[in-house]
Amino acid sequence: MVNLDLNKLPVARADMVVNPCAACSVRDLSICSVLDEDELQQMSEIAANLQFSPHDPIIDEGEAADFLFNVTGGTVRLYKLLPDGRRQITGFLTNGDFLGIALNDNYTYSAEAVDQVNVCRFPRKKLESLLDQYPHLEKRLLGVASNELVQAQDQMMLLGRKTAKEKIVSFLLSLSKRQTAIGRAASPVALPMSRSDIADYLGLTTETVSRTFSLLKRDQSIRIQEGGMVALPDIDHLTELADGY
Amino acid sequence: MVNLDLNKLPVARADMVVNPCAACSVRDLSICSVLDEDELQQMSEIAANLQFSPHDPIIDEGEAADFLFNVTGGTVRLYKLLPDGRRQITGFLTNGDFLGIALNDNYTYSAEAVDQVNVCRFPRKKLESLLDQYPHLEKRLLGVASNELVQAQDQMMLLGRKTAKEKIVSFLLSLSKRQTAIGRAASPVALPMSRSDIADYLGLTTETVSRTFSLLKRDQSIRIQEGGMVALPDIDHLTELADGY
DNA sequence: TCAACCCAATGATGCAGGTCAATGCGTCGT
DNA sequence: ACGACGCATTGACCTGCATCATTGGGTTGA
């Protein structure tokens, strides 16, 4: 469940050997970036690379939490359901994010592939013994979890107190920030998820999401480009909109 | 910001010496329960016991995060503000909860006393060196943070997808669960916070909170007792109401 | 090539919960 | 004892977003 904020990743300390992750091929972003050669070796022997297609379930709420995942490609949605089918998406995970860090015996949320997804899967038992061996790993995980908590609180503010327009703008800005951090071109934001995913993430309906996008287009606050990319011409203006100045 | 779920506290391992916390007088609930005599000695030398009256600020968003707190009495509200004054309360902390665990340099939320509050305050620098010395502490903190994340996701579901009635009932049930875990009498729930605190926690207005309480009273779903305590006569029924069956 | 879908967009209408306003009740200070 | 104040409750009304319904474009597969 932990959603790694790339902006706040603790920089690998000089005395650590920073390696590409042999198992999952994500350099410097994954858990592997704090492992040395021996540890990496141990990890890659037990890791599995898996692929998922759009809508494939990755984990189901309630099932035994035997694995930890590292997203290495594509976008994953985390969500919870109410008995009558109402859905709340609690986060989108992309390249480098961890999935399944929680220490519970069972997953407390479900995860599905939004688009074509690659993950690197480790048995959690193995990770736990690694944690005992290498305490600095624990510190890093604590940092990851702590960043997740900060984001969760921002999301509570968004869900509880922001208007539809503020929600959409906040969402676009957070995507932009994250995609910029990962190193894609800053300007146009990719939206791999559907309107209904966005709605369930922001506590709205698809219709309201759609209408709000139209509104922002009319405003010239955003521009839709070919391929569904969204350009954000004036970040400062949007930043004010996001907090309702 | 970390809100300790007493149900899920890792039980102190047999090989740890479990002590009362000399500095803050909360037994078995606080960080001190995983320290041995020497560590406790170190801690109590640098800890301060502080008292706060209703509405007193405890920490302000943005200020340097130099301290970590352990709540030892009363109720604390954590919140964030939008520029126009809209407030989202992200959690209420009570006996045994930690405040300020996040690893950022500055607090990302504010905290105030709801009623008469006691806390035990440690310099964070000192805690960090303790963390380096005693890695099991880190594991425990990771467990605390991970439980917090689970709760945060439940709160997102509540804020994004539940009705006013479901929100209030969910809130009462979570208070009941927590107060029962702490060991108070199970049945009547104490509500130290105001209607407007509840509203800002649940993404509602004070009027809607008030009306919804009246509704639940009419239903016989809850009963108000002297001293503002709320009795929950049928937990199973309420549990269904909370998830909108 | 053309159904059968799925998804986005948009219009018409409804309603849950927000806003505004009035009342009442404790509590506190003088 | 009494005004001033903060908080809870309740009523009347309003509105932002939900709901319901229609259209159209893009994709899939027979």
C-alpha cells in the first residue's frame, strides 16, 4: 500500500553500494537500491517478474499477505469496496512504488492493473528476515511509510473539504509533480486511468469529473493534447485553484 | 501523527524487559514499553511532561519537527487548514498515541488540545540516536505507522463514499472500539470533542452532525446518557448501518 | 462492414447536505 | 442575579453534485 514519494526518497548513503535491481530492472527506485551485492543476489533468487493486463486483479482484500510487490511498469489502482459496491480508490501506484508493505497478516485493500503492469514480487517472509539482517532497510521502509501518511492526510483534506474543481486540479498537479519527479517531460500529464477511476479516487461521479474537465478546458486552465495527455499551462494559477484561494 | 491502534500493538516480546515509563507514567502503551532499564533511564532524563488546556496549540504545521510526543492523558486533534479557513481534522489522539513520528523536517499538520491533555515530550534527535542503537524500536515504529496507514485508508473510504449517517455511525463505532480496547467500560462512548470537531473530522457541517445525532436518537440506534456519554445498544445493527447494508 | 460494447460528454432533473437564521441552554465573569 | 458568550439544536431554504438519460466516438470481433 505504500506509495513512494520520489521527491522525498532518502538519498542512498555513500557507504551503501547502490545497484540496479537485477530482478526487477528498476534502477535506484526500488528496495534493491539499498542492498549490496550479496543481498541483491539473495533477493533476485527469490523474486518473480510478473505482468498484468488492464483490469487484472493483483491482490484481493482479505487474502493472506504473503507477498510484497515493487511496481516496475504501468499503473496500479488500490481500492476498497463497501458491500453495496461503492468503491474508494486509495491510491495509484507507478514505477518504483511498493505494494503490500503493511505488516498485517492479510491485505486490507485490493489492487488491480490500470494498464499493462509489470511488478517484481518477493515473498514477505524472506523480506522480514532481510529486515532483521539489515536494519537500514527498516529505516528506509519507515521513511516510505511516513511519506505515505503525509499523502494520506492531504487526501483526507481533499476528500473532506475540497470542491469538485479543487479536487480535479489537485489531482492533476499531484500527477504532474510525480511524473516530473520520475523524469518524464514536465509539461503534459498522462492520464492512464479512466474517468470512473478518477471519480472513485476523488469522491465524485464520472459525470462530475467529465464536466469539471470541460470547465477547466473552457477556462483555458488545461489543454487536452493528442493521446489524452493534459497540458497544464500555468502551474501557479492551478496551484491557487487547488487550494481555493 | 501516528495514531496507535491498541488492538494491533505488537505484543512485547518475551526477551524485552517491559517497564512502566518512568517519565510519562503510561504503562505498556508508550514507546517506553520496548526499552530496557538503561534505555529508560536515558529517556526519562530528557523527557518533559507537559500539560495543555482546551484549545491550546501543541504543534503548528510548518514549524521545525524537533519533538516527538506521547499522549498520556486527554484528547488531541490533528488538523490541516486551507487558506480560506476550511479545516480537515485528520485524527484524534488519546492515551498511548504518538504524535510527530513523521520523518520530515517540519510538521505537516497542526495539533491542539481538545480537553485537558498530558503529553510526554522527547527531543527527536535523541530518539533518532536511540533508533540507531536499538533497531527493534524501528520495527515497532514501522508497525505503528503501518496501522496508521490502514486507518487512513478507512477514513478515505468514509470521506469519499459514505453518507452522513454512515459517517456518524462509523465514527461512534471506532470510538467505542478504541475506548473498549483501552479498558474503559465498553458500553457508553465518551465524546470529548465538539460537534464542529466531529464535523471537520467527517467532512460534514455541525448542523448535519447535530441532525444526524437526532435522527439516530429517534431511531433508538443510540441513547444519550448524562454527561454526554453515548450508549450504543446494538453494535451489530450499527455495524451494518456503518457500511450501508 | 457492422453490431456490440465501452467510455466520455452533456443535458435535465432531483436531493443530500450545505447555508442562513432563530432559539435555547450551560457556563463564566462581574 | 444577570448579561455575554460559546455551543447544540432545529427550521427554512438553497445549491453543488448526484442521478438518470441520451448521444457519439473508438475499439473489438464475427
